[in-house]
Amino acid sequence: MRALAIGGFLTALLLFAAVEWAARREGSRIPSLADVCAFVMRYEVGPVPVGRIGLFGFWWWLGWHFLAR
């Protein structure tokens, strides 16, 4: 079961790298990770920066589940 989880994470990492590589090619219409993060960070509902709060919450969740020991 552990090997299956590791294989899944490696597959996801390789797919992420392939999409990022494709996004950085000349004339590509695929947004890069930086473009997606910039779009999310600009999202607001009234005066509340919902995108920034959501991105912060995502990084907190990621760190809590994968980096805390």
C-alpha cells in the first residue's frame, strides 16, 4: 500500500512537471503555476482577499498533512 501511495505521488509530480514545461513553451496557451497563483491572489469579494486566504489555507493544510511530525 505504501508503494502505491509513493507511486501516485511520483506520478502526480511528473504530470505537474510536464504541464509546467508545456506552459513555459513559446506561444503556449496553458497558464503556468505562477499565472494561476497570480490569478487566485487577485480574487476578492468586496474588501476581503478571498484568494489570498484560500491560498494561505491550502499551504497550511499541505504543511500540516505532509510536513508536520
